[in-house]
Amino acid sequence: MANPQTTNNSMMILILVVAFAVGYLYYSQSIVPAQLPINPPPVAASDDLAMFKNLAIDFSILDDTKFKSLRMFGESPVKPGVTGKRDIFAPF
């Protein structure tokens, strides 16, 4: 029967040799992890901002009588009162 101390030492050496071999293979890029190729987005051939060159915004809606007849109800800006719990860790 083998000595338990000798068996433990031989198992430790075997584990270290296997770990070094796996580490060497991994870091030497012999084992390359699977990677999906990601293509860069295509570059636009034309400047898309050119369509905003002659942009005209119609503000005539602000002169409409329906817009001018709108009224504000309540306070503005809203002033919040006491909200939440005083002690956030207290039970209900």
C-alpha cells in the first residue's frame, strides 16, 4: 500500500502540471475562444443633415385663438408638500 503523503504529493504535482499545460495552451492562443465577427456599421456616403438646411418651422399655431384661450389651472411650478416616510427603514 502506498504512503498517503506520497499519494498527496504526486496528485499535487499532477494537478500543477495539468494547470500549467492548460494555461500555456490558453495563453499561447492554441485554444481560441469562439468569437462572433462583428462588422462595423456602414459609413453613409452622403451627409444626412443636408435635408434640414431649408427647414422652416411654422409658429402660426401660437397666434391661434384656441391656443390663446388655454388657461392654467393650479399652481405653477408645482410646490411639493411633505412626501415619503421620515425614516425609510421603519416598518409601515
